[in-house]
Amino acid sequence: MKKIVSPCIDKCYTDGHKCPGCGRTNDEVQEWFYADEPRRKEILDECVKRLDPVAFDIWQENYEWKCQDYE
């Protein structure tokens, strides 16, 4: 399986439950460090669903740019 790039786009902070920059919950941020690739894919798929449409557009543009560094 291809390496899943972290959804973090360096706009991190927490609203007490999740990061409004990437949509990950606090628990998912911590889990990312030891999760295997299938679990990282699950986290990625779920976290972006939590973003509002404007935040998603910003995240998607930044994430695509970030992924280019890993190709």
C-alpha cells in the first residue's frame, strides 16, 4: 500500500475536539504516529468529512501540494 501522507497542513490547533485545519480529532492526531497504512487511510477518509466546505477546499489545495513532495 502506498504511504498515506499526514492530513496536517500546518494550520494546526484544536477547538477542544478536533483540528479545524485537517478535521482530525485529538485522538486521531495522537493515533497517527503509530497507525498502520490502512488505518491512516481510514483516518484520512473520515477527517475530511468533518471539514466545512470552505475549510475542505483550503485543505484539499494544501494537501495536494504537500503530497507532491512525497512523490
